[in-house]
Amino acid sequence: MGGRADEGPVAEFCAGLRRLQQESGVDRATLARRVQYSRSQLYEILDGRISRPPEWDRLVEPLVQHCTGGDPAALRTWRRRHEVMVEVYTALGRQARRQGGKERHPRALPPCPYRGLAAFREEDAAQFHGREELTDRLVSRLRSTSLMGLVGPSGSGKSSLVFAGAVPRLRQAGWAVVDVRPAVGSSPLSTLAAALLPLLEPDMSESLRLLEVPKLAQALIDPGLTDVVDRSLQRQGRRHLLLVVDQFEELYARGPTVAQQFVDVLLQPAAAVREGGLRSLTIALTLRADFLGPALEHARLAGALQDSTLMIGRMTTAQLRRAIEGPLPDRITYEAGLVERILADVGEEAGQLALLEFTLTMLWERQREHTLTHAVYTELGGVQGAVTEYAEEVYRDRLETSEAEAARLCVQLVRPGQGTEPTRRVARRGELDPALWPIAQRLASTRLVVTGRDEAGAETVEIAHEALISCWGRLRQWVAADRDFRAWQERLRTAMEQYAAGGHDSGSLLRGASLVEALDRLPRHDADIGPAEKDFIRASKALQRRTVRRLQVLAGTLVALLLLAVTLGVSAEQQRRQVAVQERQAVSRALASQADDTIDERPIQSILLSLQAFNEADTAEARGSLLRHVFEHQQTQGFLIGHKDRVSGVAFSPDGHSLATACNDATIRLWNVADRRTAATLTGHTDRVLAVAFSPDGHTLASVSDDRTVRLWGLGAQPRQLAVLTGHQDRVSGVVFSPDGRTLATADKAGTVRLWDVTTRRERAVLTGHEGWVRSVVFSPDGRTLATGGIDATIRLWTVATRRTVATLTGHTDRIRAVAFSPDGRSLASAGDDRSVRLWNTGTHQLLATLVGHDDVVSSMAFHPEGRTLATAGQDNTVRIWDVTTHRERTVLTGHTDWISGLAFSPDGRTLATGANDNTVRLWNTGARRAVRVLAGNAGMVTGVAFGPDGRTLATSGEDSTIRLLNVVTGTSRTAATDWSAAAVAFSPDGRTLSTGSLDGKARLWNVSEQRVVATLTGHRARVRGVAFSPDGRILASTSEDHTVRLWDVAARRPLATLTGHTDWVSAVAFSPDGRILATGSADRTVRLWDVAAHRPLATLTGHTNWVSAVAFSPDGRTLATGSADASARLWNVADRQQIATLTGHTGWLWAIAFSPDGRTLVTGSDDRTVRLWDVAAHRPLATLTGHTGWVLAAAFTPDGRTLATGSQDRTVRLWDMRLRSWQRHLCRLAGRNLTRQEWNEFLSPRPYRETCPDHLRGADAD
């Protein structure tokens, strides 16, 4: 399809179809969906922008069918018209050919000269315009250097410049050319080997080459790339090779070991040239600008690129005009003024070329009479809107799949950014759920994705250009919603790369918290975790089991050694004690490992194993396991275990003593809330039970089911079925009693709501109006109004007395699954598949607020009885608690491992019950002491936290220009407003003085009691990033972006010294406990130690590969901990300045670091939004604390170590209760029992049985 038909048979036929469409009253967009055309295809036919007759079967018949309602006579008429049109068209063509003249219908258009979202390739050189001068510079520099980097934003044309600009010129000069992408293939080296093999072995078959790839990949390491290149050139009779490594930034997703190995291979030829060898290879790297920093972290690569980088900026207006007009064939033109309009829309950004090229492609394909027009440009949405509009059109009209399936595919093609924008990712077919590959093929036909094969012949798919990620809002939403899982999955894949690169060394398998997280995610994301990834997780779990068995054997061996020592009489008592300690430690580690292994499948058993591990010995593994359970279950009151299938609904009895749960196994269970035991199981339904409701007097229970029935149950001493109500024509999913108990309302999939007389059990009325399934139904507290929500995305309010709709509330963009009235009836809450929760004024029917936070469908909700709190739950496996007044999220409850399908508050509001697809019911204590307190109120990110020496006062600094002092015991706070933002805060040892470092370049001293500035210390020439008091309080150290450290006399409030040596920003500072040494961390990637008394440097610690942003001394002063933007923490021996350990696990910049007062635990905070706890002696992770929704920027312990404070970009401070001994009682009460003798024998045999919780199963929670 191309230009517009002349006035002839095709044009007349299309005009008739256009009149038919207009007369039918069906708009074009709707018609396109019904006939499964793309909009552009339909518009071209109706507007006559086609050059040949449209096919009857595929194009015309469906259109006529839908416009005429399938009228047989109309179909026959239009079939005859089509036949006549084709006959006339064919005759005109024959006549024109006989006469040697021009045909009435236009000639076929030449191929499109624009490239859409694809880069220009070598064969497109004739259409590559606008970069002539830059191409000349690039070719000249490639001729004179061994390594060249082309750096620019995504969409700036880097790849096109190389392939369509430089490559044809160099190939013409006799160069051989090979190109690779790091993301393609099993490894970058394998991909490079596969690209070089055709040069080295041109006569070898494709199948044999596949066998040779691993050998050649090894040869690239030894003897090296130079040897392989020289042999290849000799075989080809060439003297020089250009190796293009396109999209070099993809290398950094392959893991540091793989990246390092590949870079070392690339740099080997340059080193050979420097040693006197001949230069036979030039390497050109294309690199996205936001990845230049990571690339320069490799010292040798940074040196090689220092004088060999070509920055790709924006094109001038004249260059852009050439790029737009240059490729156009002579007989095709732009409408007057359109090129100027496009130039104005492209703007100043360098990364707009991909969007421009795509827009030009769309203009070409929709041209009219050989003219690219303003009208089409407007219809496309201009340069900024064309990609979005086309992607949406493809999604709506041509994808033929659900949003969930489309999202699952697309998020696998995007790699979440870590401090950078997201990047596209090459996915192999074997990594994807088989159901997604047909979707990938359909998308490939639309040019939004590209399919291909890697060096091993595996089929691959990737997004056509990163412009699609940045411009298509729907894709960005999908990526954001799945970011947590995909970020984890990329970490998993990186670990797998490291495992493979290390020769499958078991030391690279998952352990500890990483394995726990993988085992947790595996059942929840089974379809999206590939076979190789599952094998890696299984191998890690198998290693864990072998380790546990070895520990158990070790424990037995230690016992045997003890007996031997006693027998030999060799220091028997001393040996006995030593062996007993070692045995308890071994058992503790084994139990902790088993606890982590069963945390999802058997949560109560997991808690008890964790407790017993801690009882045996306070090992790092036991503490880590216990911490994970504390923070996982801080608000969990109990578990109701017994259902064998998914729990679909929950309801409390009016007295709060009983809980009813509905299950997919067609049963209903009644539970005694106090002892968490099943009181009765009700059977009778023949299909899934979807919801239950108690009558207001508590004597009757109603249940609804997929079996299309409503059942009433009497709840006496022996619960029994009272009645079966029939009438629904499809599954029944909603049920509620009126407040007076006289009426029962039920809702079904057929779109009806039925009202029943509870006394007579007869149907009173049927309410209709929804289009499709009514998912939820609820009475207002006064019983006068009924609210219903359905898959038509509307909420209807009905007057019960008249049974008429009084209002229809619209605003949701997808099906509604839940509605709930507030206790006072003034508000209504609704939620559903669009992931939002909406609050409505029931008097005015106006929207009050939209609450956003869930990452998936919201399926259930309930107001707290006092009305100020709303609980919502859904398919993201979380419960979210909202403040209805402020419309802010208060907390998130996690623990379920599958969709939460029902929730309910107890009548007194103290307990929240949730039922989920993981077959469990959880009870949450909404008023319990929490392991985490969230302090909100800051208007900007919290940059610093510090406890006073009394442990009661917490000071915070932030970008909202306030300094806050909070009493963590009483909860009261004082706030001082300032004219500047503070980056750091520190208390003096006596607690009387507070220091702040601020972005105006000044350090300040505050009188804490009066909360006023008593001194302003000036001298820094840039922002002050860190402050710290010496242990005696006499000296203040400040660090700045001016590369200096300053020491100040606190009493005299004057400078003592300026310490210089850092070559970039200095951001972190800490005094040793004895005050003799000062440690500073800098953006120059070093840590410096200074002699405080002599004001001179002592040592420079190197090892970090990026900005050192946090430093802390251990309480004994022997160890220094440092955190960096390289995502690692490092431990250093202060005495000999040697590195002790590197702690890895974070996936982003470490901003915060602190030791616990006893020195056993290290805490780190990162921009991956997590807080991690580490065992200092064992150098291993203890636990990962989640909850912050932004970067974690600051951390501090109270002097007694009982509380940890963290400050975040999310504007909150979190207080974490670290008292494990006090939390043991809570976990024991949560478990509600001891380990059984059978469990004891399974995990602890042959040790004699002991109760795990002997003292904690009665009494109140610890304070």
C-alpha cells in the first residue's frame, strides 16, 4: 500500500466503502478492532490511499460484514462491486501497456528510504545523509588509532554513523570489517569468536563453525586477539581489520568478571602495538553516554579512551534538513512547510534521531499522491508522538493477546537501570515462556521488536530501539510495575554468568539471603524464570542441603571426639566444653539454613527452627534467620493452616470470635480466632466458594460459588445448611447482608445483582445495568444504598427502596474488583485491575482521591471500624494500609507468597485477616508493637541521621531545609527551618551541640537545647558533604566538594587545619574511637587516613572502583568499613592498612554505613532501596531490610544498639527494633506451639527433646 489512487476504479470503490462505514455509524477505531486491521491499514483503504485493489477475503469482506451486520444481500452486492472493480482495473492496466503509455493506476512506490527504529546499515549508505563532516572525522581517526570510542545519548545515531558512514569507506579501502554486540550470545567472547570465524575459516560449514566457537573463544584469551586477527587477515589477503563493538554498554549487564575478561581481550592488541608490534586492528566502540562512567572505571580502558573518544552531539539544522530531504526520491515531496515544522519539533536534544527517523518512515508509508503531508504528521502526533501512537495501535489492534501476556514478554526485553536509564535486552527463545514466542513473532512483523539468532543458532528477540522504552508510556508502566522482579532476575543472570565464567565453581552459587530470595521468587514467577535459571537455583539449593548434611555430620563427629577425649583423659573437661560449643554452633547453622529453606512452604516450622537455631548458639546464620523472621512477621498475629487450595474470601463474625474462610476446594471453614483452630468445615457447594458473609446477628452465614448458588448456613452448636438460593445464571462472586439482616444481596458474572428476603428466602428483585460481571456488592451503613462494581469499570449506586440507579461513578480504566463503604457512609472506596484505589464522596458522587501504590491488580479492601484507615490487598501479594484523611500509605504488610483475594477487619479493629492463593490465612495485629516505625513529615529526602548520647534524641537533616530533633520514646519532635539544605548531621559526644554540613558551603554548630545556630564555620569553597566530632568533642571535621577536609576548634570556633590530597569531592568522614586517626572517602575512589594531631596524611587505601561515599570505624578502632558507588562495602585493617574483606550484595550505590555499638554487626544503605546487615567477623550477610521506597542515604545505631535509624530519599526515617531477645517471645506466640517431637527427630536427632518456647507461649508480648 502506498500512494493515493488516481480517480479510477480503486478510488471509486474505496469511496463507496467510506460511505458505507459512515452510514453504519461505526467509528473507524472501533471498526479496526472488530475486523482486526491496524488503524493505518483501515484508514488507507477508506481514504483511497492504495494503489491496487484490496483483497476481498482478507480486507473487504470483514469490513462489509461488520458495517452491514452480516446482511447476505449486502455481501453479495459488494462482492459483485469488488469483482467489477478488479476487472476494470486489470483492463486499464492492459490497455496502458499496449499503448506504451502511463497506467491509470500509479506505479509501485520505491522502497522506503528511511529506517524506522532500526539503525542504518552498510547497505543503507546511499540514504545516510547529514553526517558527512562527522563521517570524515571518524574515518580519519579510525585510520590512526587502535581503539576509538563513539559516545552519545541513546538515539543520537552512533551505530548508523559507524555502519552507514565509516564502514563503506573503510571497506572500499580494503579493510575487513567484523561487528559484535555484547548482549548477544552465551558470552561476549563467544559472540566475538563467532563473528571472526567466517574470516578465519571461510570455507567451513555453519554447523562446523558452531563446534569451533568455544575453541576460538579460548584462543582469544590465549594466545590472544592479535594472533586470531593476524591469522584471519592472512587468510583473507587483507592488511587491516575494523572490529565494531556496538552498544558496548550491554557488556556491564554480563557481570564484572565477564566484562573484565572481555575488556582485557580487546585491549591486548593495543598493548602489543605499544610494545613495537604492527597495528593490524582498529576497534570502534559505540557507547551510550550515561554508561561512560562505568566504562572509565576500568583503568586500562579509561587510559585507552582518554584521547580516542568522539562525542556524538546534536545535528545542526542544516544537517537535519539533509537527513530529512536527502534520502527522498525525486518524484516524492514534502508538503510545503512540513520540513520546517519537523525541524522545529526535533528540538535541541541529541537523542532525537531515532524518533525522527521513525516519524519519517510513518510519513512515507502514509503518503498521499506522492506527498508527505501535514495532515498525516498531525495524525501521527509529531516527532514526539509517532512511536507512542504506533505502539498503542499495534497493542490495541494487532497483538491479539492479553495485557498481562504482552507485559510479560516486553519486560523481559528491558533491563532495569541501576543509576542509568533502562536498556533493551536480547532475550533467547529458551529463556521465555513458550506461550510468549508467538507474541514476539507478531510484534516482529510490526517492527517494534527484532528477531534473530545468536552465535549458537538460538532464536533471539529484542526491542527495535531504546526510544521505544523512553517514549511508550504503557511499556514504561509495565517495566516500573515489574522492576523489582526484573532487577532481581538480572542479578540472578549476572550470578549465572559469574558461575559459568568461573568454570561452574560451587563458590559462585547462591547462598544465604540470596538463595532465600531466589527460592521465594521461584514459585511466584515460575513462568518467567527460564530453565537455566531454575537449574542454577536448584544447584544452589542442592549445595545448601549438602552443607547442612556436612554440618550435621560435623556435629556428630564433634560428639565422638568428645567421647574420645574423655576416654583418653586428655583435659576432658576443657575438651568437653570446647566440643560442646562447636557442636551447638554447627547445629545452629544447620537449623538456620533449614529455617530459611522452609520459610514459604512451612512458615510456622520455619519460625520454630529459626528460634531453636538461636537457642543453640548466637551464630551469624541464626541471627540472620531470626532477623528475617522478625521483620517478615513483625505484625503477624498468627497463621490459620488447613486449606488445601486457594482461599478466596474471609469474614469475621460480629462478635469477632469466629472467622469464616471460603476456599477453591468448594469448602468453607469456621475458625476459632483465639486458638486458631478449625471449629467446623461446611460442605455442600459443588464448585469453588468465592465469598462468605455473616448476618449482623451472627446466627447465619451466606456463601456464594462458581456453582451458581447462594447457600445459607445456621451457626448453632452444630453448623448446618439452611437453604440453597437459585436463580443466578452464572458464577456468583459477591455477597453481603443488609445492616438490618433482612436482605441479602448477591452479584454474578452475568451482570446481575439479586436481592433476597432472608426470612422467606425468596428473590425480591434483580438489578441490571452493568455490562458484564459484577465483582463486588456492598450496602451502605444505613442500608439505604447499594454499591456495585463490575468489569465495565463502573461503580453503580442503587437506592434499595426503589431499586434504581442513582449514580454511576466512572474514572477507573479497567475492571473493578472491590467496593467498600466507610463506617460513616460518607465515603466509598473502589479498586480493581488498573491498580489504583479511589475514594468517592457518596453525597456529591465526586472523586476525592486516587491512591497509588499497588504493583498489580487490587482485589480486596476493607475500612477499619474507626473509619480513618483503609486496608487494600491484591495480586502483588501485599496488604497496604492507607490513611483515609491524608490519602497517604501508612505501611505495607508482606508475607503471603501468592495473590491475596480476601481481607477483613475484626469488629474491634485489632486484627486484620487475609486469605490468599498460597492456601493460607494470616492474622495481622494492627495495633502491635512493630519492629519498624516509620517517621514521615519531611518535605524532601532525608540526608543525615544521628542519635544523641542518651539514645532518646534523633537528629535528621534533609533537602527540605529543616533540622529535626525527635524524641524516639515520646514521639515528639522539634523542627528548625533554615535557608539552606543540609547534607549531614552529627552530635557532639556530650549531646549539647549539633553540627550540620550544608549545601551552601558552610558547617554550623547548634545549641541543641535552644535549637539555634551558635556558630557558622566558613572557608570551604563548595558544598559541605560530611561532618564529624572527635571523641573528646574538641575538634570538628568537615568534608567538601572543594576536595578538602577542614579541622575546626569547636570551643574557639576557628579553623585548625586544611587537609589536602584528595583529587575530587570528599564526601565521607569519621574519627577513630581514640581520636588519633581521621578517615575520609572521596569521589577520587580512595580512602585516606590522616594523623589528626600532626595534620598530615598517614595512608591512602585503594581498591574501590568508584566514589567512596561512606566510612565508619568499628568501636574498637581496629577495623574501618567503607561504602562506595561500586555497590560494595570493604573492611580494612587499620593497623596494617590491608583490605580484610569485600561485602557484595547491594545492586546500587552505597550511601550509608555504620557499626553496631558491640562491633558485631555492620549496616549498609544503598540506592537499591535496601538496608543490609552484615556479620563483621564472618564477613557475610545477616539480613536484608526492605521498606524504603527510595535511596537509603543515612544510618545510625542508638548507643545501646537496640534501635537502628535509616533516612531515605523517600522522605522518611525508619526506626528498626534490633532487640532479638525481646522479639523471641513475639515469634513464639506467633508460632503458637513448640517443635513437635517428630520435627525434633527430623532436624535434631539424636539430641534429647527440649521445648523451643518453654516460657513464651503465655503472657503478653515483650515490651
